[in-house]
Amino acid sequence: MISPIQLTPTKVIGPILMAPLAGVTDRAYRGILTTMGADLTYTEMVSAKALTMNSKKTKTLLRLAPEQQEVAVQLFGRDPLVLAKIAETFNDDPSVVLIDINMGCPAPKIVKNGEGAALMREPHQAARILQEVRRASSKPVTCKFRRGFALGEETAVDFALLMEEAGACMVTVHGRYRDQFYAGVSDRGIIKKVREAVSIPVVANGDIFSALDAQSLWQKTGAAGIMVARGALGNPWIFQQIKARLRGEPEQRPTVQERLDLARRHLAGLMEDLPEPVAVREMRKHFAWYLKGLPFACKTKEAINAALTQEEVWAILAAFQEQLQAQGPLD
């Protein structure tokens, strides 16, 4: 089993983490992930600039689920003073475990503003951000970045060393270049190189779609922790499965009934924060992930994508279950 991660002399976190995913790791899903064994979940990446303008929509990204006692806040931006000002606002919030700076998002709309992965091409700007946030924040400050920006531009080791010098107490490394987005294969070798180069904890991220993937990534990189991202979409049980494998115990697979029950719970959680039509629309992608690989899933997803109310969704799922049960028990 991986040992806990020592962020500071007084702060320790569990080693199996859920990545910040825009449009996914909202309050409702973070609550589910917590109950399913994620040691720490991250907010969706939050614009520091938007928070300075008191954006109500942005502030909702920071709310805790009832199942949660703590959360990691991931901020993005490029102005060191703005990021530091926002980080400081969390100093008296006991639920915020750490402040993470996004330096790896590949989205064009983020990169064109000099934010996210663009900072890997401005390492001294990135270092200044870390320095200012570290001065302002009483929380541990971390950052997440990639192998490099363009293909062949492998800068992660030097970047990590600079972030450590600037005050980062942990770094998370995704083994792809920005220009790859999520294509190709995440390189484990670069994560190992970063881990060998720095003295702070390194978390490995990329291509964890099963407990076996997580175990292999940990063993081949020697990382202090594992961060799951797309592998948790429709499968929050992956955290329980990873921990079981690392303990040498059998992995438990969810039954069809458990998948459907959790999908219902997920929609109910979204409706606590959003108007019903908005929650139903937001849930469409999650239903597609929960139903993936099941018989009749395609037609069921099409029906859900046309639904506007929770009652309609419940009726569609009930009909779906009847179709499955006609084939045999829902194992």
C-alpha cells in the first residue's frame, strides 16, 4: 500500500487522489467520489480572475458536498498577485487542504490567455506565481503540469526543479505533452525522472483506467501518490478497486443495479444545486458513462438526452431495467 503523502510537517494527505476535471468534479460528484474511497478530491479548476469579480457561478464550484470534510482548490490564471490574493482568502477555511495551481490544462481557450499549460513555456512566470501564492497562503501550495508543451519539448524535470525552488510542496505530473491533449500514451518515464530529480512528493497522473493501471504506474514511477482522472468517469468504484489491489485483496466490480442506483443518486445530488432542467442536461454525459458497455445502452442514452425532467429520466431507467431483467438477473 502506498504511504500517506507528507505535504508539510503538520499536514498529511492520502495517496489516491481524484483530479480536477472541468464540468465533472462538481460538488455532487466529489461527494460520491469521497464515499467511494478517493482520499482527496479537487474542485474543477477555478479562475482566480473570476473570483476577484465575485462571480457567483465560479463561487459555486467551491462548495463542499455533505460527505466531504475537506477539498483541494485548483486555481488557474497568470497574474501572480491576483492568484495570491485569491489564495489568501482560503487561509481561514479549515475545509481547504491545499491550493493547487493549474499549469497543465491544454484547452486552447486557456492556453491562448497564457494560462494552464502555456506557463510551461514561461517557467519564470510560473515560478513567480508559486512564490507569490506561497507568501500569501497558509495552506500547502502545489502545482500540476505536463511532460512539456510541444512534442519533443520535454521540460518537466527542469520545470519541477524550478517549482520546488519557488515553494511548491508537491507536484503532479501528467506524462503527455500539451500538444497531445489526451491522445497517445502517457509516458511513465518522465514521471520517474521528475521523482528522482526533486525532493518533494511527486504524484503520477495519466492513463489510469483500472486498478492494475494504478498499481503499474506507481511501481514504475515510484511516485508518492496516484491521481485518477478520466478513469473515474462512470466508475467511481475505481478508488475502492485500487486500494483493494494494493492491499492484495480481490477487486469488487459494481453490479448493473449498483451502477443505476448510483446514477440516480448522482442526479439527485445535482438537483440540490441546479434547477431541474439544468441538472438533467448536466447529467446526460454522466449517464452515458454509467451505462457504457451495457445492453440497450445506446437507445437508453438517446432517450435520456431528450429528457427534460427527473421524472422522465426515472421512467427511462425503469424501462431500461425491465429490458435487462428480461435477459436475466442484474449482476
